[in-house]
Amino acid sequence: MPAPQQLVVPISTGSRLGNAIVDTGASYTLLHRFLWDELNQQEELKPWTHGPLYLTSGEAETPLGVANLPVQMHGNSQQENNS
């Protein structure tokens, strides 16, 4: 069975450029803590007050926190709610 295709788009936040996989079924955009620390030196994570998030593997994960991070995709600004 072939692997599913992923929708990858160029993004930027601050001076950082990169690519992101678009997950159209996701309620939240998740970042690893090391990437959050590298991207954002100004905003503190607010406590996560909802229950765990369930990954496609079925594993339950509780985010460290939640914050809004401005992101640009194809030159258009977006305000993402990141966990």
C-alpha cells in the first residue's frame, strides 16, 4: 500500500523560514518544546486546561501549554493557536 501524500507548505514566523505539513483534520497545531523556545522568546505558554489530545497512533498526550503564534503561509498572515 503506498504512503499517503502530505500537503507541505512554506511558512515563516519572525525571521524563521521552514516547511509545515498541513493537517486539515487537526484541531490544534502542535510544536515540540525546543522549537517553541527557539521561535518565541516573548510569549509565555498559558496552562493547557483541556483534556489530553489523541494522536493518530491513539496515544494520549497532554500539551505543556497553549499560545498564539503569528505564522505566514504564502505571504498571508495567519494567527495560529499552538499547543
